[in-house]
Amino acid sequence: MAKGKTKLASLFLASFTLLAACGGGDSEVATTEDGRTIVTFWHAMGGGPGEAIDEMVEDYNNSQDEVQVEAVYQGSYEELLNQLRAVGGTNEAPSIVQVYEVGTKFMSESGYIEPIQTFIDEEDFDTSTFEENIFAYYEVDGQLNSMPFNTSNAIMFYNKDMFEEAGLDPEDPPRTFSEVQEYAEQLTISSGSDTEVHGFSILIYGWFFEQLLANQGALYLDNDNGRTGDGENVLINEEPGVRVFEWLQEMNEAGTLGNYGRQWDDIRSAFAAERVAMYLDSTAATRGNVTGADFEVGTAFLPVPDGMDPEGVIVGGGSLWMTNSIAEEEQQAAWDFMKYTTEPEVQAKWAGATGYFPITTDAYEEQELQDIYEEFPQFLTSVDQLQETNLTPATQGALMGVFPEARNIVENAIETLYQGGDPQELLDEAAAEIENAIEQYNRMSVDDNE
């Protein structure tokens, strides 16, 4: 593997040498002047979602007088995880940490965490109202190690005004790969050698590739996506993955695909500035897109290859993990806050403020959320897509200890694809690199357990 591509894997593997023995109960409990137990909550939400977290925490702190939650923004998901590696298993670890979904296997095996299944079982906490597809992603070996929190999926956003100007029906967005290509051709506007508007765009982010695979019912890994055993063989270079790469390549060569790199803000800014007519994004962008645009925004399901029925999507976002090196009293306080985040009115307010969807079905009955969905029907697209998803190992999502690096490898492959690379060859190389990273991760895990 190239040096740049092994960096993330090295960080993941090195972390196993830092594991401390599971504790919980030896550290001192920090309290406020009025005797409240302090719970430190590390998160990775900036902007509007970060403000929504601050408001959620403030509401919780005002709702009782036993616990004081202190929310601390730690930067991106990757930056937060690096901070956790530095203190995981020690008395300096936070009480609660938010980790993105692809960190699930790593966190489960890290030695840093106390599974919340322990608390669920102790008080027979009711999880029956959790959305099935969300619960299924985070359940590992029949156990819920973390609490689902900010949950998203991938949808298409499009400019309805541009559709009308191009003679397209704004209420009939494209549903298949070929329809996206056809619409993109009609929506692309060029002036000489310059392209003023690209008909379609997609962020160079491995998550979207994973979603487009799952929507075809395709696995990323063997052993049911690593859920019935450790995944060792990577399957992204089979026909479904090649379809995705060929689709992107064809639009790129036709000049209808806008390449805005790997930064979320760049592609979102291009859409807002009407330089892109259609693009894929997380549901987390819904409120910002809808309320910030000077045009009418449409939302649609992810497209599928022609002749296929969509299987659905994998949940994205993150979950809340409790650390195991804090005192039992602090763990109980952290658990109380976690339970609070699942309450219907809390979930409704969170979903309405961000575009993430509720993790429980009860939240949809809240009037606050019903009012928001009535005002902004675009929010319902992700909800419908989630609830229409067929729960299979493909849509449940893959489990890998080196998933962040796997995403980086796929992203490098996409960049090379846009430079004229061969889809099959690039995916063969990417699959081999990911398998090598998995092998190293598994070898290090075995060595640390001997």
C-alpha cells in the first residue's frame, strides 16, 4: 500500500497498544458546586446541528437537578476519534463520546467502552419503538453497544426551478442511473469551453458508494457484511460496484458531472449558487438546503441501475458511546442523559432542527415534528426511504475495524477514475488494499489478545 493510504490504518492499529483494562468505578466523580454529577459529552457536530446539541443539553440540565451535562465540540469525527485514542481507558476520558457509524466495530473492540446493553438489561429499558433499520445497524452480536443518536441516509437534492426551465417535470425526479444521465444532459449549461451549470454531482466520499451498493442489494464484505463473522474478502469490485464506477465515469466524460472534491461545504455551496442542478447529500443537509436556497428545492430517493427495484439505504450519522473508565455514578448519570435523548419530544425537536430523522417511531406523533414536515415536505423523503428499506445484510451495513481507511481508499479510486482510470482495475486495486488493511487489523487484534 502507498504510504498515504496506510496512515489511517496505522492509527487504528496503533490504538490497540493503548488499551487500558476495563474499569468503571475507580475514578473520582466530578460535581458542580451544587452537587450535580458532571457528565462530559464529546461530539462532532458543528454549525446548526451543534447549536441543536447545545439546546438539547441545556433543556436536559434544566429538566432535573442531579446531573450537569457539558457538551464539548471536538472537531470532525476523525479528529474526535483521535482525541479519544489519546485518553481512552484513562480517567481523562469523557463520559460520553459521539462516534460515526463506521467506527462501530472499532469502538466495540476498543476496550474503551461500557456497552449500554448492560443498562438496558438492568432496568428493562424499552427499545421496541426504535426504528428497525437503525437498531439493526448498531446491534452487534445481539447487543447494543451504543445509543443511536444522529441518524441520516443519503438522498438526492435538486433544483425545481432548473427542472422547469429545462422542460423537465419538477415533481418527477430521476429514479434510475440512466434517467440521472438523461436529466443531467438536459440540465447542464455550457458557454464555449466553460460549464456554467453541471447537471449532476456527487461528493467524493466513500459513504455514497456504500449507499449505491446497498441500494442494489450488494454486499461490501463477505460473511454477511462482516456480521456473521469477521469480513475478510472485499466484494466492491464485483458487478454492482463496477456499475457505479462506470455510471460516474460516463457522466464525467460527457461533461455533465461536476467534481467538487471531498469537502461537504464546496458541493453544498455549488448547489446553493445554482452551479449544480442535482446532487447527492446526507439528510442532515435538508434544513440548510431548503431554508437557505433562493429557489425551490426538491428531494428524491437514491437512484438505482435500470431494471432494478431499490433495496434501500444504510443508516449514516453516529451514536453515543459510554466510556468504561469513569466512576459507576458517572456512568449512571450518563445513562440518564442517553435515555433523555430518545424521548419522543426530544427526538422531534432534534429532527426538526437538523434534518436527521428520529430514532424512535413515537417521535413522529409529536405535533412539533408534524408541523415541520407539513411546512417542509422535503424532510419526509429520507423518512420514507428509510421505512421502505428492505432490512438485509446489505442495507444493515458492513462492519470493519478499518472502515475509515476503506473509505479513503475508495475515494482515491474515484479521483483516479475521473482522471481516466479503468473502473474494474481501480476497484480490483481498492479491494486488495482494503483486504490488506483488514488483515493487518485482525493480526494486531490477535496479538493484543495473546
